[in-house]
Amino acid sequence: MSLSLYNTATRSVDTFKAITPGKVGIYLCGATVQAEPHIGHIRSGVNFDILRRWLIHSGYKVTFIRNVTDIDDKILHKAVHEKAPWWAVAMKYERAFTDAYRALNVMPPTYEPRATGHITQMISLMERLVERGYAYAPGNGDLYLEVRKLASYLTLSGQKLDDLLPAGDADDSVKRDPRDFALWKSSKPGEPSWPTPWGDGRPGWHLECSAMAHAYLGEEFDIHGGGLDLIFPHHENEIAQSQAAGYGFARVWMHNAWVTASGEKMSKSLGNSLVVREILKRVRGIELRWYLGSAHYRSMLEFSFEALEESATSFRRIEGFLHRAKEHGEVHVLISDEFKSAMDDDLAVPTALALLSGWLRSGNSAITDGNFTAVVEEASKIRGALNVLGCDPFDSAFDADKSSDSSSQKEVLDGLIAGLLQEREEARARKDFAAADRIRDRISTLGITIEDTASGPRWSIS
């Protein structure tokens, strides 16, 4: 089975075929660095990191671009609020995003271009659009793209031009059509600006991504990614200005769904954002990544602390089993055919996790039976899956997790004991009470007391 991916542009799961055999170019819309990252932001990073890891495992050389929007109305507003230079605000929150990506083992991009570092490329793109008759300057220092000249406009979102509200990015009276969007915005007093043939100003939000994608990946590349909320207007306008310039642009469009809270999209404006830095005080980075990556990338993920804790506990059981298996032999990174089929099917992570649960059950039973060859085999398949999902507990990227305070040590111990208790419950379920008693005795020798309750076994340190 070859890799198939859902393409928003075709609204179907299509067989993936790289433009250049053996190589894949990916552009992912990164952060507008105007606040600390919440888990809604970071889910995109985790989802596309899984895609990247799977492509690498499948033999591709991947060039992965994730931009930083470091000049924007929101950044300028935040700079006023924080009484700091706009560039200092942008750098502060860019570092916060970098820290969050690192804590969750998101691989660094091949290149991470900033908008302000690519003004020259943006000017070249705008000059090309003017020459080709798609962009116009009304004389006030702005530059707009004339969307009615583009027959393919809105094919990604499937909307109709006449149904759209005005773009809302400038005074509509100076536009040929209220839905025309700004490529360049003239600067106001006190704002940062760069010189252009049309006047001093700064880039519109959409322009930067087209210019940087072209600079790093060429006129046509394989995959463009981002969150669902970017389909319109951002990605539609990227397509518009890129195709108006004569570029093929992205062949496959992939969009991850949101993290929601009480059914609403997680955002700063709703006041329900959950900052990654704060959540990492409750769970380890590997556990938060496991939680964010466990749902299919196109499925909404409804957040709750209860669900997060339950997910973290489940991961500790897996982690505990791998540590026990390591006592009986070397645990390799083994990619099974079943796991490969699941990942080739539009990154079907939930299907892959169902396989992993089966391997965990078999591995725990093998420990009880003393079949340690089988234990290592099942553990190697589990580790192979976790490696692709970026949650391999033996990965040195998580050394900071391992060397943290006693609360993290308690979490590891919890995973080890939980795995043993699961083995005991499975032995009791198949009426192998002798094996169940042996497991209880093993736990007791560790100084652990077990209490059987109506809701299941509970343990404590004697």
C-alpha cells in the first residue's frame, strides 16, 4: 500500500506522489508571535511533525519550512500594551514557541524564515503581480490584489466571491472591489516600515507565505499545511497571489482540526486558551505530545484536564512495559506491516494506537508466562510506533523529562506499577490466580501495598 493523504483541494484521500522522486517539500504556516503558545497552536506542530517523521521513515528526504510571522497588527498592539519595542515582543514569543516545540519533541524545521527577513522577496513578488496586471496601487501607499481577475479564486474553500464580506484590511473606498485584499499596507506614524515603489509600509499577512514558500521550495512544491481556520482567507489568498504570479504553488493541501474547549475553538479571544508552559507543570512533555497526537489530525480534539490525565496514565502504562521489557533484551525500533498500513492510510493514528494496545496486552501476558522473547518482540513493535509518533521514551529528546523532580519520578513509578497491576488483572480474568498472586508478591517486594477496591486496585508505598 502506498501513502495516501487527504487533499483539501480535491476533498478526497489521494495517493501521494512526490514532484521529485525521493524528495518532499513541505510548507507549514507557523506562529504569529504575539503571545505564548497554547495547545491549539502546538497541535499543528505535532500533527505535521508526525507527517514529516512518517515521510522520513518511508524513505523521503524532507525539506520542511515553518515560517514565523514577526510583523503584524496583533504584534504592534501587544507592543503598545507591554510598553516594549515590537521586535522585542516578537522575539520573546518566538522563543516561547521554540521552547514549546522542543518540550514536545517537534523536530526543528529545515529552515524557519521570518517575515521581516524576506521583504526583498515580497517586493519582487508584488512587482511581478503588477506587471502581470493582477495588482494595483490606488496611490495611498497600499497595494491590492484584484480577485475578480482570478477564475480559480476560492476553489479551496468552495465559496462564492459575491457571498464574501469585504476583506476588512483597509478603507474599501480605495479598492476596485471590497473583497480585494492588501498585499502591502502603508505605514501609520510610529509604525515600522520598509521602502517600496508604492510607498513605505509593511506586508499584508498573506503575502509573506507566498514569497517565502517560493524562496525556499520553488514555484511548485508538494505539501502545504496549517490549521482549518487558515483555509479562508489565508490559504485562499496565498493561492490567489501565487497563481497570479504564474506559480504552480502547492499540490497537496493538508489541514489539521482544532483543539476545542467546551465545544469552542481554543483561542485567546475566547479566554479559554491553555498555555503550554502551564500544562507542562501538570504532565511531562512526552505525555502532552501523546495526548495531542492521539486523535486523527482531521478530527477535533475536545480538551479537558480529566482526558489529559487519563491519557497520561495510559502512556505511563506503555512506558512502564517498555522499561520492564528492556530488562529481558534489547528493544529495537521495529515498524510492523500493520502499523505501516495504518499510517499510509492518511496517517490513521487511532488505528495505529489500537494496534499498539493489542501489542501491550500480548506483551504483558508474555511477561506473566515468562516468554521473554515475545516480550521483546512486542516491545519493539510498540517502540517502532512510538518512534514515528515522536513519543519514544528512550529518545534523548526527553532527557529533561527524565531528570526532573520527584513528581516525574512518581509518574514513572506509577507507569511501572500500573503495568504490573494490568498483568495481574488479566491473570485474574483468565482465572490464573497463581500467576496473579505471583505478580502481587513481586509488587510487595518493591515496598508497595495493593488495595483491591470496587473501582479497581489501588497502590501506595508501604
